[in-house]
Amino acid sequence: MAKEYFEKLSTLVDILELNEEIDSLLEVKHFFSGAALYCDSQICASWSPAGLAFKLPDEETERLIASGEAMPLRYFATGHIKNGYALFENPTDRDASGWREYFIKAVRAASGG
């Protein structure tokens, strides 16, 4: 199953041409039952059976969750909430370009800039 999410995340990163806007090294790697995007060895996004999650500044994460646009991230139903992550269920329901802003914010947060 992880291969499916690895391919989805890799394809999305390629479609959005993030490497043209981001100077840092971006890598997609297998992660639990999904895949994760790393920026300079720091995880900044993941795609798993739970959905597409972004590590964002706390204020934005809280706003997205409070508005109902995103959910707290849990990798397992009974697992703890991963602080700082906004989870979007059913990511394929949104046009790929709609994710660009979140990827850029997550990458910049991970790279410290």
C-alpha cells in the first residue's frame, strides 16, 4: 500500500513543480503505510490512508482545524494527535493546484524560511 501513496505524493510534487520554487532538497520517501515529503531531511507533508497532511505553523494548523477545513492528524485510530499537522481527508477530491500553497508553507516551515 505504501507504494501507492509514494507514487501519488511524488506525482503531486512533480505536477506542482515545487523544485522550481523551493531551493531546498525535496525528497519523497516511504513512511509507515504511506509516503512523506522531506525538506532538507525534515518531514513537512505526508500522504497515507488517513489523507494528506501538512506540518504547518501552529496558528494556521489551529485555524484550519477550527474551521473544519482540516482535521488533527492521527496515524492510527487510537493513536495520539500529531501536533502541528493539518490533515485533509480525500485529497484527490481537490484539484492538484489547490495543494500548492500548503506544500510551499510546509516546506518553508521545515526549512526555517
